[in-house]
Amino acid sequence: MGTAGSSSIEDIVRAVLVDALALDPARAAGFDADTGLFGSLPELDSMAVAGLLTELEDRLDIIIDDDEVDGEMLESFGALVRFVETKKG
């Protein structure tokens, strides 16, 4: 595993989506800031959210509090990347 410094937050978030949701990497490679996530990706249902967030925490060494989790942060790929970037400071 590379360190968080060796790839961009966007790349890591993309890889977490692939791993946590069993997405086709080629499909995830096409995600841009406006790509819808929760409500748009059938793979990302309420059960998958917890696994996704846990994986983000583990890979990026961040803590995501329950009260930070909302539809807005999961609305699009760009929103999720911005949320993680904010957490990384």
C-alpha cells in the first residue's frame, strides 16, 4: 500500500469506492466532480455507506463523526472528495 502522500485524495476516494462497492475500476475512472453517488449508484445504498466511510477512515487516517454524515457529502464524487480534503486539513 502506498502512503496517502503518493496519490491524490481524489485517487484514494476513487479506489475506496471501487473496493468498498465492488465497482468496475474503468467505470469509477470516469467519475468526475458531478458524478452522482448516493441515490445515483445502486451499489451505494444505506448498508454500503458504513463500509465506505470506514474504508475512507482507514486509508486516509481520518475520523468521520456520525453527525458529519449527510446526503450532501455523499451526493456526488466531488462533494465526497471535498469532504475528505477538509478532514485531511
